[in-house]
Amino acid sequence: MDFIGAYAPSHLTFLLEGFWITLQVAFLSIVFSFAIAIVVGVLRYAKIPVVSQVLATAVELIRNLPLLLIIFFTYFALPEVGIKLDKFYAAVLALVIFEAAMLSEIVRSGLKSVEKGQIEAARSSGLTYVQTLWHIVLPQALRRMVPPIVSQFISLLKDTSLAVVIALPELMNHAQIINGRNVNYVIPIFLLVAVMYFVVNYGLSIVSKRLENKHA
Amino acid sequence: MIDFSILFEHGDMFLEGFWNTVQASLLALVGSFALGTIFAIFRISPIRPLNWIGTAYVEFVRNIPLILVVFLFFVGLPALGIVLSPFVAGTLGLTVYTAAFIAETIRAGIQAIPKGQMEAARSSGLTYNQAMRYIILPQAIKVVIPPMGNQFINLVKNSSVLGVIAGLDLMYFGDLISAETFVTFDVYIFVACFYLILTLPLSLLVGHLERRLAGSR
């Protein structure tokens, strides 16, 4: 093991460049998948005929597939039907599809956890159904959803590493490139990479716990 | 339209991959259940150092990507002179990773059992270990079954990382077939169907168990 060689300044900046791509992919995927998840969750909660059944089936199918398969699909299979994406956006699209399905389940069960009396009270005080959803149900549900949503975000950040299979230049990919130079770098580099993921994810989980205590 | 001839021409490869995915998932399930139970008991143990080890393991492993754990076994161990086959390295990686999640599931199950149960068992003369084994764990298992089912579904899906290290699983053979036939779209649809054969029934079963458990309370 060669810790000094592995942690050469050029290697460290190279890893940080990879981590920057990881964070970009994760951030874009979080924003889009969360937005889609709220729409899907609300539509399913509102039990609109046909729409909610179609969405339920789609969510159930996507949730039960490996993310890796979806990444391969968006990068290798979509070009066959004329949709060409570069590595970055293929990874983002795959993550958005998968995580939106996961998050929409969290949104739906969060909405379901709001007591019926709340809705009845809001409706009888003259709010329309949409107003009730927007002003009464959603704000309360979102607060309860914070812990599971943050842990889903942690999963998402970890899952970006699967984009290593399409050679997206993110953290895992850059780690493997350095590992390829000298076998003595492998263990030190993996340790450092593990610590990098750990610091961000553990930080997120602590924030989540703080929020949970605040709202409880 | 989807070309089914690929499915029949390469049926043996699809089935071999499917079978290896099943094997890897089952082996990792048994391994991670055993390892996870040990770490769960560590985490709630009154003995400080054990408690510390359990917490460190769970928190560290849960916050790093699965593929990193698998690479540690597949690329990291050979750097130390220990070479494993891709299938073994992948299954070990899956086991170590999943054990952290199962440990948390079991810990939550054990802590869901009212404290009075332990106190009653202890005051009727059982030792801590006996009370754990005969009173707490059997009750905790019941609470833990639905979330364990979810962990198993995740395990089946996660086993696809074996494909990254040529672990001869469904994902690997899917890639191989699409490289041989130059057909990607249809092949990945078939691969998806094979995964769904495993995960969908499990998912429906878990949903059913969850509803039943919620009803019995």
C-alpha cells in the first residue's frame, strides 16, 4: 500500500473533480425527481380514474427494476429508438425515472397520513378540493415526509456511483482511473472515496435527524 | 415491435443469468441475515465496545455506495493478494452491504417490543441472553418480516452490480447478448421482465403482509 503516492495532490484534485460531477448529477436528479414525485404522488392520492391506475402500475414496475438496468437502458437502448443522450444526461434521466418512482411512494403515504378530519374541516370551511390539497394537506404531509425523503436522497447520492458503468467521469470512475495506474493505490484510494461519500451522506442524515426533532 | 426470436435463441444464457441472480440473492440473504442479526444485537448490547462496533459498522456501510463495497472485494482484496471469483466477490460485497440495512431493520424490530417484556423475563430468572433468545427475538421477527421482505427485493435488484464485475448474473448476460446481437432495446426489456418475475411477486406479498400487520394492531 502506498498512501503517500496515492494521495498525491494531482490525484486529490482529480478525485475532487469527479466528486463535483457526482454532486452535479445528484443535485439535478434530486430536483427533477422530487418535482415529478410530488405531481405523481398527488395524482395518485387524488384517485383520478385511469390516470392514477396507470401511474400506480408505472411506479410499481420501475420500483421493482434495478437502477443499473435503467441506466443501461437510457444510455444504450434509447439511441436505438432515436433518443441520443450524452453520459451525463443519460445518468440524470435514469436516476430521475428511478428516484421519482421511489419518492412518489413516500409522497403518497405522507399524504395518506394526514387525518381525514383536516380535509373535512377545510372543505366545510369553503376551500375547494385543490385548495385543500395545496394549503392544508401538502404542507403537513411534507413535514412528515422529511426523514424518509432525506434517506432517499442519501440513496440517490450513493446510486450516482452506478454511472461508472457508462464511464461517466464521476468519483467512482476517477477512483478507478487512479487505481489503474498502480495496484498499491487501490486500498488507499477506496478508503478515501468511502470517506468522501460517508462525510456527505452522514452529514445529510444528521440534518435529517435535527429536522425530525424540531418537528416532533 | 419486440423481436422475440432473441429470447428463444439466447434462452439458455438468459436462464443461466437468471439462475445465478437467484443464487447470489439467496446466498447474500442468508449471509446478511446472519451478519445483520449479530450487528443488531451488538447495537443494542449493554456492553459499550460491542455497541460501538455495531454502530460504526451500520453507519459507515449504510452511507457508502454498494458498488464501492463490491469493488473493495473485487479490486481491493487482489491488491492484498487475495483473489476471488467475480461471483464470490460480488456476493460477499452484497452480503456485507445488505447486513448493515438488515441490522437496522432488526434493531428497530427489537426496540419495538415493549421494555416490560425484557424486565418480566429478567425478573422471572432468565439471563439477558436467554431473555433475548426466547422472549424478545421471536416476537421481533414477526414485526420485522415485512421490512425484511423489502430488503430482499432491494437485494435482488442490487445483485445486478455483479454485472459490472462480470459476475455471470442476469445483467451480465443481458449485456453479453446485446453485444452479440447488436440489439439493445429488446434485450433490456427481456432482462427487465426476468427481474420483475422475481421482484413483483415479492413486492405484492410484502404489501399484503404490511396491510395484515397494520390490521392486527
